[in-house]
Amino acid sequence: MRSPTPDGQSPAADDQRDPPAGPIPGMGTDQSAIGFDLPRHDDPPLRRAPEPEPDLQPEPDNRITERIDVGNRETVRLPRQRPAPRDAGRAPLLIAGSVAALFAATVSFLPVAVALTLAQLTAGVSELGGATRAGLAGWLLAHGVPLGTSLGPLGLPPLAVAVFAAWRVARAGVHTSRAYGIAQRGSPLQAATVALTVGLGYGVVGTAAALLVDQPGMQVSALRAFLNLTVFGTVAALVGALRVTGALRVTAVRMRPVLRDGIRTGVVGAVLVLGAGAAMAGLSVALSGGDAADVLGAYRTGVAGQVGITLICLAYAPNAAVWAAAYLLGPGFAVGVDTTVRTTEVDVGSLLPVPLAAGIPQGPVGGLGALLLALPLLAGMIAGWLLARRVLRLRAGDRYGRDRSWGALVGAAAVGGPVAGLLLGLAAQVSRGSVGGPLLVDMGPVAWQVALAGTIVVTIGATVGAAATRALAGP
């Protein structure tokens, strides 16, 4: 129990009393204790004193102004940043072109080595050195380098390998252009420099391959290999370099529209004619499938050997397509000395024991088969139809009034015929060759005859197709 306080009041009453006002003895005032005056809730709001306005005096009319010449004003000259060297980020052209050419040659050589290794199993030959030498010989043959054998000269190139090699060398031109730093900003001269570098590297690889192959039983000219592969590599690499540098597009834009449309029409027409030839060759071999199977079974080999022989036939499939196109155009082709295979005449002797030879016609075309002779003309008409559609589409969106008249359309179709004939003649030339022996030195079509026939057929077909499409489209 708490005791009462000295004043006689109870502790409860003492707790209820108000605290004494004023400063606490010995503690000083609130302001001196805290250090500043705190606002209270019942204080009136503080009003900030207005700032005095500046004394604005009107400027005198005769004030002298100074003209500042920024160009002659003294400034602090900062050091200029050193420009990056022009060759920064570029690979040396010689090294880039050589590496790309070597890689392209290696990639295109491997399929040939595999196919010939499997084919050699028919003779019981499985040595690695012999397979590599045979692969190099086939690879050189694909580039048009003739081989001297005990049976006679071998000069019939497998075009499938040649096309594959050309694609790889074109990619080498693309990669070299990018490594050299001229992608999408190069000139035709720079693209030609890159192509020549890649071509020289490709020619050196071909020379080394020829030296390895040239042994007793197989003769190869190293000089011929260097020249063939240098030209082959330069042309193929130029296609890739022109495309990746943008020079091909610039050249096409600067060309006259009639010439540009004519070249495009000729390329399309030639491709369609070759496509018709490929369809004809495939159909002929398919209809003679029994004879082809008998020829393949006559080798008395296992599955690996038959696969190798089949791969060799596939390597020569583009040759068969070109020969079939020459057959449809009229000139036909030869399968040896004093032999003729045309739509009106077939005179052949003993054929090579390969499955592809089973598709050679046994006599003149008759009956419904004569309708196949219209395929090249139809190909030319399709090329003309595509030309007219493109011209009409451009004319519909043309805001510059360029010439898209009848004369321009017919002129482009007329230009397309010789272009297609030139391409078909070139295909006929590279697809022919010799297969050893005195009776098989003349294999394939005659180039100038195919070129002339292709020019006439594609010109007529493209003109008719373009004119008909233009007439049906109306004014």
C-alpha cells in the first residue's frame, strides 16, 4: 500500500494532476534544449515574404553590339581520332582464296572417291591408295581433263560431278569475298580479282592431283589440269563473287530492259529444254528397266558394287539429259564412230555395258511418241509466257513511262532465242567426249547443230507465247 504524499493527497490524485507548465528546473527552455523553434498545430501558417522584383531598365537605343564570327573564333583544337586502317578486319586475299579453293576441291572430290571405291569392289580392288588415285582421276575427268588409259583416251566428263564442283567453287567465291570485306559493296573489278585468286588456287590443287594420278597405266597432263581447273574455278567463283558483292545486280540494272529481259528469257528457255530432255531420258530408261537390270546384274557383284555402278550412272545422268534434249531438238547424238541417234534415224553398233545405254531408242519415233518432239517448242512458249507476264506486271506498276510496247516485248523474245541456243550449244559441247577405244572416240551431240536448232525453236516458241499472252491481256 502506497503512503500518502507530503501534501496530504493520495497517489491516485497526484497522478491525475496536470503537469506543471514552464521549463523543467535545471533543463532550460524547450528552444534551448532542442535548438530551434518547432511549429505547433495551433500556430498560424507562415507566409513567405515576396521577393523584390528586379529593376528592369530599358536598353538604350545606341547600344553597341559585337558581331561574332564563328569561323574565325578562337577554339580549342582537340586531337583527331586516328582512322582505322582500310584493311582492318580483312583476311589476306591470297590466303582466303587458297583455303576456300582447297576446301571446295576436297568437298567435291569425296563423293567421287566413294562412288569409285564401291565400283572397284567388282574387281576385288580395295586398296586405299588405288581408291584415292581413282577418285582423283574421276575428279579431274569431271573438269574436262582427259585421261590416258591402256584402252584409249577417256574424256567423257560426268556432268553431275562438274555441276557439284561448280557450286562449291561458287560458294568459295562467296566466302572469299566476305572474308576480304567486299560483300554487298564491291565492284566488278574486285569480284574479278577474287575470282581469279580462287581460280589460281583451284588450278594449283588440280595440278597436284594430276601429278599424283600420273603413274604407269594412267597418264594425265599437269599443264592441261592447271589450265582447265584455273578457267573452271575462275568462272565459277566469278558467279559467286558477283552475286555476293552486288555487282551482278548493278550490272543488270544498268542494262537495257530489252536486253535484260531477253537474257532472262533465254536462260529460262534453255533450262526448260534441258528439263524436257531430262524427263525424256528418265522415261526412256524407266520403260527399258528390264534391260537396265539385266546389264547391272551381268556384273556379278555384290550390293556394294551395284551401288557404285549406280552412282556412276547418276554422275552421267546430266549428260543423258543433254543428249536427250539434242534428240528432241532434231540434231540427235552419236554413241561412237559412224553412229547416229535421231528422231528419224537410229544407227548404232555395240553399246557400252552400262544401265544408261538401255534407254537409247531402238528405231525412229512413230505414233504418239512424235508428240514428244513438241516439248522444246512448248518450253519456248512457256518462257515467252513468263516474259509477257513479267512485262505486264511491271507496266501495271510503272510510274516512269518506260517502254513496254509490243516492240519491246517481241524484241526481248527475239533476244532470248540466241541466248538459249548459246547455252544449249555450250551444254552439248561439255557433255561430249571419248570413252576409250577407236570406235568410241565420238560420243555425244554436235554443239553447233544443237545451238542452231535451239535458237530457232526457242525464238519461235518465245515469240508466239509472249505475243499470245500480250494479246489476251488486252490494251
